[in-house]
Amino acid sequence: FHQALLQYWNWVKAGNELIVVEEFLQLAETRLNAIKESFALGDIPAVDTLEASIQVQNRLLEKVRIENEFQKAGFALSAFLWLENGTPLEITDSLEPPTLIRTALDTSVMFSFTDSIMSFLDAVHPELQLYDFDLISLDIEERLKQENLKPTVDLEYNLLSQPGSDELLGPVSLQNYKWGVQVGIPLFLRSERAQLEMVRIKQQETLWKKKDRKWQLRNKVQGYINSLYNLDGQFDIAQSNVDNYLLLLEAERERFSAGESSLFLLNSRESSLINAEIKLIDLLSKMETTKVDLQKALGNLSEESTPIW
């Protein structure tokens, strides 16, 4: 399930990048047609048609590359999708991924949760619960080994009667029975004591393994929480870059329409905006995959589990 979610967000990321590239490819093709018409009228030089054509080719190559990545991600995701009757479900071109958006992160909840992370891990994490099951089994084994150290007591009795007599049907009398008690204890108990000590060593070893694994999980969870916090902070910067590049592009378009700018500068502004939007998409994708990794580290990742945030 963990790998399926990671592959899903990889597919969503590639799909969103493809949308951005297709949008600017269409814009470049429209501009190329307009420039060709202006060149035919003698308004602009031939070099502008060449530059516009190169820009279309570059964006077409980028579209083909991302389209290939999107298809590969779809095929990989299809391996995790099955219908109820066991029929594999294939990701087709008609299925569009959702738009990546920023989901709100309540950092106060995240860090207050960190304060009680140890008790939470003890309660729900499957790996730590396995250690608890091992400790319960070892506790039972220890009690069994302790029983082997105790002496054995056998109580014997025999009915004294003549063959063929009917004393069995008569009244019970203690004088008609032979009683005996046999008590036995091994002389050295070396083997029993050694086995008991081995069980206690295993108990201590299991406790240390559980403690070590608990701290590993805690550090891993703390690392994912810190990563989410940092990624959330980076988002504001990345979004600001996109907004600023968009303003620069709009200003450059106005200058280009007024004949005060060049096609080279206009293409450069568009390329900067494309890169900024793709970086923003990559950042949003990392935030989602980090959430998935965090849920796994918490032992809370299954088809029925509910995300913590």
C-alpha cells in the first residue's frame, strides 16, 4: 500500500507537469503562427520566425519527455489497481490526475503530537507490538523453566484385598489401602538453571531490541515531521516566485506588443515561469510523499487507516 501511494503521487506529479508544458507549447505554437503572418507582411525579420520555431521544437521535446514519464508512471500505478473480481485495472489516457494543491498543515498539532510520539508508537506500531508478543511468549517460557526447578511429588495408594473378594463394594476403610509419597529432585539442576538463564537473556535482549527500534522509529518520524515543516515553508517562497515570474511575463508581453522588447526576452520569461511552476509541482509532490512516508513510519499505513493530518 505504501508503494502504491508513492506511485500514485508520482503519476499525479507527472500529469501536472504535462499540463504546464502543454499549455506553454500551445502558446508557443500560437505565437509562431502570428509571427509567420507578421513576417509575410514584412513587419518583422525572418530571424524571429526561426527563433519562434526553435522554441516550439524545444517545448515539443519537453512535452514528449514528460508525456513518456507520465505514461510510465501510469503503467507502474496500474500494477496496484484491481477490480473486485480480480481483473487488473489499467490507467488510460482518459483518466486525468487531480491538480496538486497545497494542503493545510497544522504545525502546532504536528509538534504537540511529537511530544507523545513514544506512547503512540508503543500502542499502535506493528513492529513494536511484535516485540511485545515475543516478550509474552518468553514470559510463559520462563515460568515453565521455573516449574522444572521445583521437586516432583508423586502420591501413591493401593487397595489391599484378596482376589475375588467383594471388598470393593463394601465400606471404605483407610486400613484397606497402602499409601505412599515419593519426592524427587535432581541433584545438580545445571541444565534447568542454564535453560532458565537463557530465557532471561532472551527477554533482556528483546527488551533492548524493542527500545532500539522504538528510538529508530521516533527519529525517523521526527525527521519526516521536520521535512514537512521545511517543505511547507519552502512552498511560500516557491509560490512567490511563480507569482513574480508571472508578473514579469505579463510586463514583457506588453513591452513586446509595443515593440519595446524582443522575442528572445519573451521566451526567456516564459521559460523561467515554466521552471518555477514545475518546481512548485515537485515541491507539492514531495510534501504528499513525505506524508505517506510519515504514516508508514507511524505504523498507521493501511487501506483502512485514517491520515493523522
